[in-house]
Amino acid sequence: MKKLLLAAALTTLTTGLFAEGYQVNNMSAKQTGMGHVGTAMKLNSESIYFNPAATAFQKSRFNISAGFTGIVSDVTYRSLPTLENGYQSGPAERSDNKLSTPLHVYFNYKPTERLAVGVGFYTPDGSSMKWGGNWSGSHLIQEINLAAYTVQPTISYKICDRLSIGAGLMITWGNFNLSRSMLSKTTRQGLISGMIDPNITKAQQGIAQLEGIIAQLPDGADKTAYMQQLAQTQGTLQLLQSGKGYLERTMDQSIVAARLEGSADVAVGVNAGILWDITDQWSVAMSYRSRMNMKVGRGHAALNIAPEAAALIQQLGQLSPGTELIPALDKGTFRTQLPLPTTVTWGVSFRPTPKWEFAVDLQWVGWSAYKDLNVSFNEEELGIKDIYSVKNYSNTLAFRFGGEYRATRFLTARMGMYVDESPVSSEYLNPETPSMTKVAYTAGLSLRPTRFMSVDLAYCYVSSADPERTGSYPVYGYSSGQLEEVFAGNYRLHAHVFSIGVGFSF
């Protein structure tokens, strides 16, 4: 039982810590309104993120941009029709996600006509998913919150009037916390059938045997001893029956939950790019963000156990002397390593008139780097083997398109859309990462109350390419290693994204 619960806690990390949906695209309110394009556009300080080479085309000496985004997402799960539920889909269960608020701040300075230096702070990766404590998949995930933060010092240089290069160091760190229920229906049923029911039968047989012996004995010390043994066995039977009833009553409730918390060490990568103005109307560009490995050296775990469940586990442990049923998670720390994938983006922008600009981005994401995840405990005396989890993610493509119209010196309107492939196959789809190919539609405005200042507003609606996605996830026994169940169902997803930003040029 100790290893079962501890392994279950660690599997929370291995299945949900890093996934599609962890990548955040909202690094500019302007570009949110244009479908997140920007690789081949001259965005002043905001190009620090989209393409460092473009910062050298900044016209002002200084440019500062800052903003934040509010993401409201909603995921719905419905179980598949089975023999057990009369071939009827289960009731819809909805997530209760918190508001996610990625933010960004950029500063860019041009000391000369050809040289630009700057620094950016942004949150390129983050995710939040909350299903609640007692939903049908709580043994897989209850809540997960992930965040990564990046500081990027950047330099860019114009080789000639129409060609520039640039690069920046991505200095990234992060943290996470997550929780899940430990005793699934399958585990509880196994505990009842494998431990409690056999002991109930054994106790009943013992009671019948003792009653027969007592009926034949005369009053005296022997009879008294047997009666004491009978009372003890009757107490054990009552305990087992009470425990069985409690487990059956709480099949749909979380009575034991694990919570994991950890911080990733600093990782360093490169964000580099090139931009070429072919003509006054056409520009092409490419940017590259390197893979980074986020290493968690000393993550911590803890258990939250309902009082009645704690008492039951302790009492059941007395039936197997020497067995520790509740693991001392607070005495152990774990380590793991998580890949942030390589991304390569190609971009084209077209300016048919001074008022209009259109842009297209094609992004390749190297998700195949996320093949598996290994979690190890630092304390060898705990006797916990490494937890190995297969992911088998696939590389993906994202297509983005956007346009803007400078109606007046004071007003610019934007629209866009994008399609983002899912790297998760249907055989590994789970509620921690209900990944779907996303389709989004965007719109935005820029207001310039003065020539030195702009206020940017944007809205993005995200949905799945299919009305719903069907998938399954194999759940293996933590002690036996055998397949216990296949958690399958239909998932629906949509999200509303609101962005606001402000920029200054001088």
C-alpha cells in the first residue's frame, strides 16, 4: 500500500506536468488581435519575442511595451456508452478552471541606426486545469497549475538596409502544483475483494467455530479465554464490515488525495531570427527557439486524508503487522527532467498600401522530444523505484494568418485566425491534457491618444477543430503493473481570451 500511494502521487507528475496547452501564445495584445502572427513584422520591442532580428528596424530610439492576458477556458467530459451504464453516455462533467493571466514586458533601445539592444520578460508556458475533488476522473487529476517565466536579453543588427539578424538568451524557470485522488473505484474494489471480503469470510468462519467450541465447554478459565477470543473476532468482523460499507459509500468521493509541488531550476536557451525586406511591400523571416530541459531537483509531495479514511487505513494496517499503509511523503523529495520543445517559425508579411498589412506564419514544434518522463526519489532509503511514463508526442504544425488596417493615425483595426495541431494521439488522451487541434478567431484595436502612446485591445475565441474528441487513457496498477481500466470519453473545449497592452515610443 505504501508503494501504491506513493507511486500514484508520482504518476500525477509524470502524466500531467508537461503537455500541449502548456505553450502560451499571448505575448502581445497587438498580435493576439492578428492571430499571433509576427515573425516577419516589425513590432518594435515586441519583436523580442516574435523575432529578435526585427528589433533593429525600430524607428524610435526607445520603445516600451507591456500587457497581460486573461484566459477563461472550459472543458467538458462525458463518458462513453458501455455495458455497465446501459449503453448511455454519462452526464457531462465540466472543469472549473481559474483565470489564467500570462503577462509580458519589453524594452528596446537603438543606440545607432543599425544596432538595437533590449530585454523582455514574458510567460511563454503555463497551464491551469481544475476538475474538482469528486468527479469521475479524480484518480487521474483534480487540479494542476503550471507556470514558466522567461527573461530574455536581446541584441539585433542590420547587416544592410533590408537585412537584419538578432538573438537573445532565454533564461527560464518555473513552478507547479497539482493534486489527484489516490483511491480510484478500481483500487477500492480491489481492496474490498482482495483484502476485506476474504478477511470477512475468515472472521465469520472463525466466529462460527468459536461459538461451537464455547457451546461444548463447561464454565471455567478455558471457556472465558475462548469467549474473549470470540469477542475480539467479532470486533474484527465489525471493523471489516464497517470499512467495506465506508468504501462503498464513498466510491464517488475523494478520501485520499496527493499534492505535489516543485520548482524547476533555471534553464537557458536561444531565441534567434533573421528578417529580409525583399521589397518595400514584401518581407520574409525565420525565427528559432531552442529546446530547453527544465530540471526539478527537489520536488515535495504530501497526502490529504479524510479522518475516517485515515482511521480505516490504520485499522486495516493492524491486520497486517509491519506494513505501513500511509507513506511518509513529506520525508521524501523527487527529481525529474522536462523538455521545452524546439520551435521554428517561418513568416511572410505583405504591405500592399501604407494602410494595410497582412502576415502569415507557419510554426513547427518539436514535440517528439517528449517521448517519456522519468521520476526518481532522491532518498534511496524510501525504497521507491523510478516511475517511468511513456508519452510519445508527435511533432506539430501551426498555421497563423492576420491582417491590420490603419484607419487613421489614431486607430488601427486587426483580425486573424490560427490552427494549432495537437501532438497527443487518441490512445494517450486524458483529462490532464485534453489536447485537441485548436481553431481560433481573433480581433483587436489599437488606439493612439498621443503620438508617443498606444493602447491595444484584443479578443480571441478558441475551439476545437472537431465538435468533440474521443480518446482513451490506459490506467495501470501501481503495485501489479497490470492494466486496471481504460479511462475513455468525449471531450469538448473552448476558451475566451482577452488581452490589453500599452506601448510607448520616444
